[in-house]
Amino acid sequence: MMLYSLAYTLHVLPALIWVGGMFFAWMILRPATVSELDTPARLKLWPEVFRRFFQWVWAAVVMLPVTGIGLLHLRFPSLETAPAYVHVMMGLYLVMLALFLRMRLLQLPQLRRAVELRDWPAGGAALGRIRRLVGFNLVLGLSLVAIAAARPTF
């Protein structure tokens, strides 16, 4: 049971960091920057915020499937015998991962480039696209946490 508890803890913490970070960015940091910073200052801030946050997300991206597969093998004889909520959680992780990769690999470079060129309209557009993806990923992440907590039987 000690191994399961360790694996479960190492599974929950990265999820908490990832989803909690998105909640903080969406609900607290973004509104504060909009009310307190002008557009150039706000657009210069976000690439550094993302650089720091995405380091933690990369760790979560690695830890979640490693610990998730470990938990699966510790608890169930096979993937086929795992309850439906486990399959839903795995699917939601893959969607969240795809959205994160889209942000990190496609849209963040656009934001950085716009900031370097001081092209504030392009930077605002890039940040808007990132914001929408973070919002969608946040909804998915909160749904995933709710499913994990409730462990529904479908």
C-alpha cells in the first residue's frame, strides 16, 4: 500500500500544479495585468510567465502518464479491466497535452516574436489565442479533477 500511496501522491501533485497554475493565470493574473499594466508591459510579461510555468507543465506532462500507468498496474490487472473513468482521464490528458503542445510550440513563439518586434497588435492576437486555449484546457483540467475525485461508474 505504501507504493500505491507514493505513486498516487506523485500523480496528484503534478495535476494540481498544472490545473492550479491555469486557474491562477486565467482567474487572477490575467485580470490583474489587464487592470494594472499597459499593453506593451503586459505583452512583455507573459512570455516570462509562460517560460516559468511551462517548465512545471513539462514536468507534469512526464509525471502524469508515468505515475498513471504505475497506478493502473498497481490497482487493476489490465487496462481492459480498469473502470471507464480511468479511460476518460487518459483521454482528457491526451487532449490537454495536445492543447499544451499547440500553445508551447506554435503560439508562444508567435507571442515572443511579436514582443521582440514590438508589434503589439500581433502580440495581443497571439496572447488572445493562448488565453482561449488555456481557458479550454482549464475547463478540461477541472473536469478531469472532478472525474478523478468522483470516480463515477458509467
